[in-house]
Amino acid sequence: MTDAMIRWLTDSEATDPGRTGGKGANLAVLARAGLPVPPGFVVVTAAYVQFVGEHRLDALIQSELADIGADPDAVDAASSRLR
């Protein structure tokens, strides 16, 4: 894993939700503010998009999302199939 694919939570670029997603950016903001956040990193959005594209997973993901409802068991089942 290269530095271009991840951002440490303490990295200023990790606070950009466009790069690291909402959850990652919020965790980075908390970490940089000195709040108790476990050390860690986030996979940047571009790395995720690249991985999904290279492995041709977009159609499978879209298919699972199209059929999923709010039922937690359905979400778990879809997650298992995608793994």
C-alpha cells in the first residue's frame, strides 16, 4: 500500500471528505483536534474507485444495491455476497 492510496488520520489531507469520505474525514478532524481516536489511516476515495474499476466490481455492486432494502438481514446478506 503506498502513501498515495492512504492518508493517516493525523495528515491534514485526511480531513478532506472529497479524498477520504465523510467518516474518514470526520475521524481525521477529531484526531487532529487531539481527541482520543485510535491511530489509523483511511483508504482514499480514488484508491477505492481504482480498485473497483480494475476488478470490474461496479456492476456487481450496483446489482446488489438495486435489490437491497432497509432490512438489516438483507444488508448483511448483500455484504457477504460482495465480500
